[in-house]
Amino acid sequence: MSPRNSVIVAILILAALAAYFYLGGGGERSQEAADQAVSTAVLSLPRDEISAVAIQRRDGTSLRLEKQEAGEGAAGAGGEAPAGQWRLVEPVVWPANAQRMESILDVLSHLVAQRVLVQEGEGVEDDEAGRLAEYGLDDPELVVTVRTGDGERRLEVGARTPVGTARYARLDGREPVFTLGEYLVDYFTRPVKDYRELTILPFTPEQVQRLEIATAAGVAVVEKEKEFYWNLVEPFEHPADYEDAIFLLLMPLSGLAAQEFIDEPGDLAPYGLDRPQAVVRLAWDPGDGTGLKEEVLYIGKAGEGGTAYVKTGSDTVMVVRLDPVPFARVTAESLALMDLVRIDDLFTLHLEVLGPGGLHLMLDKTEQPEIIWRRGDGVRVPAPMITELLNAVTGIDAVDLGEPLAPGQAEGLTYAMLYMEPPPGTEAGSPPRVLRFGEPDEEGWLQVVSNDRDRIYRIPAIRLERLLDQAAAILAYQEAEEEEAAP
């Protein structure tokens, strides 16, 4: 036989052997491979009618999950669960992990077998010492009981198949015996933690309407006025700083998730929760029409690896990834807004600067077809000069929260004034922004008031000088243009 023919014959022999083992001559391996290609639905339940799932394991651990009924509450992360949501009730009471619960319901509402081994009437139940033990169903490793309006169904899961990734199983202690893919069984064998909702505070910063933080320094409360606009309401009223203060507190709390649960902590002192560093109360609107959600979070001491111990309204202590220091340092002053001019003010269409020596700059803006600023007499102002002026306007920041404004005190501040009409889109009747400045003192400070706040502030005089210098530069530029245009 030629070498070429020998190779061809060898290939044919190998192909025949492969077919033999795959299609029937290879014992259980071939049967397993063939049967996996055919799936059979062995349990179909109306998904919406499943109301409870109990999991009993041979090692003695058990879990029970129940659908929330109207009027029932589940203490734990996120507070009470509304009707229709699932909760873990054994071995602990806690909201159920929504994603894992969805997967469990998917499996139980349409349970598909890889292969049916013993059909009804083949006598498995009568051979207690034989075939049931062979399949591991004489003492199931896992029993899942499902409750619906029509009663309960019981799924028993036994041993692993000798070949492949499947498990022997049967329903209600009766025939037939079938195999399930290991990946389906895995949904019922996970640690208890995997069935618990890990998210403690399920909100985004944009949804929060109210934030209260209590520390050793006192209590500070801020409330949302509108997008990006917040107000300090306790211990005094004052605009609050969202971007540089509130947002930086809300971000690490948004979606805060438990990494570890301590369900019976006993003494809270080891976790720093007997005297929390901060107590945070939040109210947020999830946007689903169910109204405001509220939660309280007690922040204890720092743990290892950037973690901290926290708890909500339940007794359970949780380990989370959080730095407690920024919360422990919160004060009303740290949340208050020091800016005297807000970003929205810069969208004004009319601005005036008045200063010593008769300085009076009036500017009007048009936005079509491009943004153009003109002085009151119609002279167009170059964009770079406007940019410098607006930068000086936004630089007028207070160095502290000042003092309460006494009656008539604002009228005495006549050294300079900044006036800005309400920007487009502002509510009808909104007042203009008016800042009144006092004369600088010998130490380089001056007083300033804003017509929307009942407080008087201090600022470095150099901040006002910069504004006045830019206004004077614009006036000087216009005068030079007029001189060049003269014959």
C-alpha cells in the first residue's frame, strides 16, 4: 500500500472510531453527549404566581425567599420593600438581591432538563437501595420548594453525573428522573450573602432632595432648590455649595454597597457605632412615582483597606468601601456657598459696574447670530476683554459666612456696585443680582452685601480692584477707538 493510501485509511479509521464513541459505542459519554442535544421542559410555572422559594441543603443550611405583600416591611438596606419585591426571610430578614431573584424565577418558571433518564413506571421508587442511591436522590443534596397559588412543587437535586456538567434531579419525589445543567443548580447553591441586596443606598446624586448630617460639631441640613442649587436650612439659612461640598459627599454614598454583613454584632463599640462619627439622613426621589425614599446611615470607624463600618435602621453592621473622615468633618460652614455670584448670573443680558471717580460701565449682550457684548452707546467690546471682566465677577468670593445684616447696613455701602439683570429663562418677577461694596480699609479688606442674602461679608479688596480695573480697561478701549476715528 502506498504511503498516500495508508494516510487515507488511517483517517477513515479515526473517523469511524470517533463516530462510534460519539453516537453509541462510547458508553455513557456518548449517551451524555447525544442527550445534551435534546432538552425537555419538566416544570412550567406562571412566573407572576410564584410567591415563595425555599432552599434546603444537605449540609443543613436553608434559605427562604418570599414575595413582599402589601403592608409588610423588610428591615434592612433601603428600608421597607414595596409590594411585589422579594425579600430573604431565612436565615436573616433582608431585601433580596433583585438580579439573582430574577434568575431564580427564570429557572423555576420554565425548568428545562438536559435528559430524561427514567420514565414513569420504570420502578425507581421501588428500588430504594439501588437506583435512587445511584442518582443521589435517596438523600438529595438540594431540595427547592416553590409555592404558587396552586400549592407547592418540590425539586430534588442529587449527585453529579459521572461525565459532563449535570446533576440528577426529580420533581415532587416522583418519576421521571432527569438531569439538569450544573449552571442551573448553581443558582440555588450560592452563599447566603449572594441572595442579599448589597446596595444600601440606591440613589444617584441628582435624585437627592434633602441631606442631613449630624456630627460632634452639630447638625447641618441642606435642601435642593432646583438643579445644582441647594440651600442650607439648619442651623441657619444660606445658599449651599453643591459642586464643591454636597456633591462630593453624595458621590461615595450613591450606590453604597455592603462587602460584608455582621448580623449579630453585639456590642457596637468595636465598630465605632456606639458613638458614630456621623449620622447621615437622606431623602431622594427615585422618579418612579412612589414618592420620596428616606434612609439613615450611621457611619462608624474606619476598617481595613479603605473600608468603614456602617449600619442603617437594622441591627446588622456592614463593611463598606467608604472614608468616614469627610463626613465626620462636616459643618454648616463647610456646606455653605462662599460664592457671591453664581454661574447662572453670567448668562445675564445686561450688566453694570459702578465705581469711584464716576466709573460707570453698562454692557448689553445679544446672542444671535453670535454672542456680542456692546456698551450702552453701541460700541462692540472685544470678547477677550469680556472674558477678563466675567472672570473678575466670578472671583468675588467671601472668605467666611460673615455676619447677620443689620437694618440699613447695606445702604451705607456705596463705594462700588455690581448689577446684573436676571438671565433668560428665569422666573418672571425674579429680582436682579445686586452687590454693594464698602470702601476698603487700611488692612486691605472691604464689606459686601448681596440683595438675596441677609448677611454682610468680608472680601479682600484686591478682588474688587480687579473688577474695577477690567471695567476701566473696557472704557479706555472705547475712548481710544473714538480718538482714532476722529479726523
